[in-house]
Amino acid sequence: MNIVAFSHYKEVASEDLKDSYAIVIDLLRATSTMIWAISNGAKRIIPVEKVEEALLFKKLDESVLLGGERGGLKIDGFDLDNSPLSYKSEVVSGRTIVMTTTNGTRALKKAAGAKRIFPGSFINARKTAEYIIKEALCHDIHTISIVCAGTEEKFTLEDILCAGYFVHLLKKHFPDAFLDDLSIASYELYKKFENDPHEILKYSYHYNNLKKLGFVSDLEFCLKKDFVDMVCEYKNLVVEKV
């Protein structure tokens, strides 16, 4: 097994992911929010890159909810922001959500060259890793790619930390796996701060920006591990429960 990581979505070309299963991580907050929304009963999520695309969906079907952010804040005219705590079951159950974010939705699109694509987060990492391991063995997949969304087209610490947790989980089942340099670095970073990720993230740009914007509860939420017992997949342009 090969485990390779990408520091941000702009680093990825479609051919890089050929014949691999991809885990796409935008820990703070897009993939965490998508997973939480689906676990709370959302029917599906349609990621789009542009605000105009989302508004067009709403024009064509008023029943959809629009969610997302620009600059970390709710977009004018949208129903929801990018905080997972906004996606309560009473709000999203049975609904289709069209979502656009600065980084996460673009990262999912960039991963289109992979055989299968799974949104990843601390909140359901163990379940997702277990599912991918089983499927990879069944279908003779030899590469698992971890695509970090990044922030503003740059490396971001929290996605790499979460990638390290996925490497940790995958290594348990594939102890002889080849790891590229970034996978090794993410693993070592995770192992050093696995008991208190805030200790390292308190120095990071995006973590502190969200803190300044008042999303402290989101930070606590997204850094908790494995309390969602569900796997999501991005397939046919939508995110749904596997």
C-alpha cells in the first residue's frame, strides 16, 4: 500500500490521483460540516465552487438550502454558514444542501481523478479509515491519497494534523505501507500532539482567524475524534452517506 499526501488542493492534478482512493480534508470546517450535516439527516450535499452556482440552484429549486462561507462568514442570501453547529437535525433533515466554501468544496472538485472520494475529518476518521481499508483490499487498490484543502491556496496546519491521524489509522492495517514525505511529517506531527491538538494549532493562521471571528465552539467540535459513526462519499457531484 502507498499513502501519499498533498498539502493543499492547488497542488493536485487529476492524474496524481489515478487509481487511488482519496480522502479530502478541510477540517476547519467544510468537510467536518458536510459529515455532520449528513449524520443529522441531510439528504445530500452538492458542493459548488462559486456563489453564483449556488444561487442558481436555489432559483431552480427553492427547497434546497444554501450553505457556506466567504472569509469564514455566512454569504449574503444564504440559509446557513459553514459552522457545523448550524446544521442541526431540525434544520437539515431530509433536505438537499448546496454548499460553497473558500477551500473545501474546491478540494473535492480537484480530487475528481480518484476512483473514490471520501470527505474526511477527525469527527469520523476511524470509521472512514476502516471502510477505506476494507474496500481497498476488496478492490485491489494500492494507493490512498490524502488531499488537504489548505487555506487561501496555502498549506494549513490543521488539515495536515488530521491527515496524520488518517496515516496513523491506515498504518495499523498496512504496517509496511510506503509513506511519502508529507505523510511521514503529518504522522509525526499528529503523534506529538494527538492528546492536545490545540497546543500546536494555537499558532496557526486559520485556527486563530476563526477564533477571532467568534467560532471557538467550532474549533472544539472539529478537533474531537470519532464521535460520528458514519462514512460519507463524494460521488456523481454530490456528498451522501455510504
